[in-house]
Amino acid sequence: MVLWGGRVLSPIWRLEYAPFSLYQKPESQEEDVTDKVIEIFADELMVDPSELNEDSNPDNTESWDSLASMRLVAAFEEAFDIRLSTAEILKMRTIGIVRSILIEKGVEL
């Protein structure tokens, strides 16, 4: 069975209506939704989002080194279509501070 344009293509090549529920995430996945800031950190630092919190910083997150910091800056600028100043970049020492800077820049989180 192959999904195609909201329909299920059956083995006999007949289109049947596929109920919307096929496209909904299971409830367990909906509960694991992380916010965009944590998601970007997890992607760039290559860690599980559950390992990160507002107090995560380079001292307690092994993969958060100087190169990762630059990748994070680029990722935030691209994701939220903003430009970070040198002063803002130097302040970005915890996830909570990054969140505050983004909010100050008018980013809706």
C-alpha cells in the first residue's frame, strides 16, 4: 500500500480515500515535541534533545566547543532570519541566554 496525495494506492491499483488519522502523529510522539531552540541545539551539537535544558552550556555539554558555537550562530541566523551582533554571540553561554537574545530580537518562540 502506497500513500499518494492523501489517498492509498491499493495493490490492485485502485485509489481509496485515506482517512486523515493516517497522517496524525501518535500521541506518544506529540508529547515528545521539543521547541525550535532545543531542536537546533540538538541538531548542531548532535545530542538527544532530552539531554538539553535551559542551563546547558559548553562546560556541561561535551560537544559544545568553539566550532559548534559558530555552527549554532549560523543555524539560529538562518532558522529565524536574523543577524546576531558580536556582543550577542559572546553572551550566548547557555540555552536560556540564547532564548532571551532571540526574544529580544523579536523572534516568536
